Amino acid sequence: MPDPLNPTKGDRSMTQGFVAQYAVEAALGTPGVYDLDTTPLVSLKETLVGEHEGKGVLVYFNDAKENLVNITVFPILYYGNVLPEIAWNIQERVKNDVEKYTGLMVESVNVHVKGVVAREDPAKQK
Amino acid sequence: MNRLIRFALIFYAFALSVFSVISIIVALNRSMLEALYFVLYGFISTASFKWIIIVFSGFLFLFSLSILVYGLQSGRMHKTRVRSNDIGSIDIGVDAIENIVLNTAKTSQCGIKTAKARVYPARNGRIRAELSAVLYSDVEIPAMMAKVQDKIKKDIERYSGIPVDKVVVKVSRVENITTKVER
């Protein structure tokens, strides 16, 4: 008899890049975030191969427990904001969005602020 | 200090002292130079010793590189952990803190033309910020630099939450304000 919660048998898998895309969108949507920092290796890959999924974000699946994921975000923030507050907002938003859209459980969201940039137009400041 | 680097430094100091003793002996006695040459030539002529020397030299090269990198990076901070919560940790990179220092210096309107900022670790989890600035000539340096120091300290603590031990401002050059007259 088929399981009513899982009627179709088979495996479901998600790539790290797929999860990272949601994390990137969530991080970039947080107020006070200018961009995400990419490593030189990712920039080289983008130049040679094309688009890199989820740049500025590292995603690790927990090998011991299924459906657990660890995310590290490398944001560049706007000058004039309290950095820990923005970082905390990023953590919450990334955790909520990834859990909501992928069904995975987020074990940890680490934020490493890579840089601060000044806003070009002071009128745009929130 | 990293244990591997410490070991490498001890090994290097020992190798250098042996090398300096051999150099002194060879300089004083020329026949020792010839003896040393024949010993080394004998080693290299033997196939097995040749590979041992190549592997040993390769290790020495890697050790030198690691010490060079360590020497260049020592004293420079990498990141500062601001807080950890149940979701994860929050780190602020040294570049971000240096960017705060630069932006503060530029927006302080104290006659700074260009500036470079460095941040170093200090005691009790505090940091030390260094600003090297090129100023315009019409700036009252003591008053304005005191203002910049104060503002940098306040801004770092306010925006990053990291306590600042001290702020050092170095005036590297003063540039004249020249007006160009177009003909």
C-alpha cells in the first residue's frame, strides 16, 4: 500500500548550487546589503564557464544527518549601518527562505562580513 | 605561534648557524673548500643521494615559502568574531573594519585627500586602527587629526561593536592646493 504522505517512490536530491541560489536571493534582499563577495576562483569559473550558482555563499550538507544544511554568507554591506544587526537579519532571512522553499532544515547560517562600501547617493539611504 | 612554523624557525636557525660556521671555516682554510666540494660532488654523483638532495631541497623551499608567507601576514588580523547565536556565528572581516575607517576619514571633512587604513589586534579582544593620510595644506593638523581619531573610534565601535584600544593617525604628506588657470 503506498504511503499517503509520499505516494511516489524514489529519491529526491538537491544540489548545493540550488540551495545557494535561494540563500543568495534572501541575502541580497536584506536591507543594507550591497552585494555578496566572491572568491577569485569563482570569478575565474564565471569567466571561463559562465554563470556560477550562488556566488558569495557556501553550502555544506550535513553528512551525518539527512536534510540538514549549513550555510555561510559573505556579504558586503553599506557604510552607516550597524553590521551585527544587518548580519543577524541576513541569518534570519536566509534560514527562513531556505527552509520554506527547499524543505531542508538549516542547521546554521554563518555570516562573514567581507567589506563595507559607501552609498553613492545619500538620498537613497534608508 | 603555530607549532609547525615554530619548528621550521628552529630548524632554520640551526641550519643557518651550521652554514655560517662552515662559511667561516672555508674562508679561513682554502683546503676545506676543496674537501667540501669533493664531498658534495660525491653525493650528487650517486643516484640515490641525488634524489635525497632534491627531496630535501624541495622541503627546504616549501619551508622557506611558508615562513615568507607567515612573515608577511603576521600581525595582520583576519577576522573578528562579533557574536554567536543559535542560528550561527557572525564574523566581521578585517577589510570591512578598514573600510569603516576609510569611509569615516573621508566623510569627516577634515582635509584628508587620500588615506590608507590598517587594523591590528590589541589586548583584551580590542583592535588598534592605523590611518595613514595625505592632507591638504590648509588643515590645522593637531585639531583635525584629534577629531578624526575620535570619530574613527566612535564609528568602529558603533558600527561593528568591536572595542577600539587606540587609533593612530599618521600624516604621510601635505599637498598644496593649487588652482589651475586655463588659457
